[in-house]
Amino acid sequence: MKKPDRVADNKSTMPYGDSVAAPAITEVDTTGYRQMKSKEASAKLRGRYEELQEEFRQLVATSEDTKRMYDAAVSFVPIIGHIYHLYRRENGEEWVSMIAPEEFGTYYHEYIGSYRLATDSVWIRV
């Protein structure tokens, strides 16, 4: 027996309606949605990228400060959590002191900065 025209074997898989009464099937335009979501994602990722860049800059600065403090002359064992001060002598040698710049008086020295020794042995600029 021959199957009549316009009769589908599996109606649920057809990309269109099988009768005149079926609703019109139109493709949804997702261009605006995609553009909006793409911009949102780009803005979020760009923001995170900039945060990571700033975090990396701070990490590099802390690394340089830590190296500088460990390379400087020191005549005592620094205690974790205390603040110490870095100075430069006339000959260019850098040294660490417990004495703050305002406590020094008229002694010649170039003050470079104050640092606190953290528990992970990293020097943090204060």
C-alpha cells in the first residue's frame, strides 16, 4: 500500500508543521542576545585581566623589596611583625636599622623606606 503524500513517518522530527493549522515555525534572531552577552563576558574578563595585572605588579614590587632588604647590611636578626627602616650611606651601601628617620637627628643618611617582616619571610613596604 502506498503512503499518501504529505504524511510524515515521524512527525516529531519534522522542522515544520505538517498541516495548515500548525503554528508557523520561525527561526529566532539571537544576534542581539549574542552581542550583548559577548560584551558582558568581554567586560568581565577584561576586568579580571586588569586585576591580575595589578596583582602581578604588586607581587613584582614586593619581590624587589624583599630582595633589596635581604641584600642590605644588617647587624641584628629581624623579628617577624616589626617595622625596620632601609637607608643608604654616602658610599652607596644600603643598611637596615631599627631607628626611624625622625629619630635619627642630624646623622647623614638617605632614607629609602620602611618595611615590615611578614611571617612568610617577605618584606612588606609600609
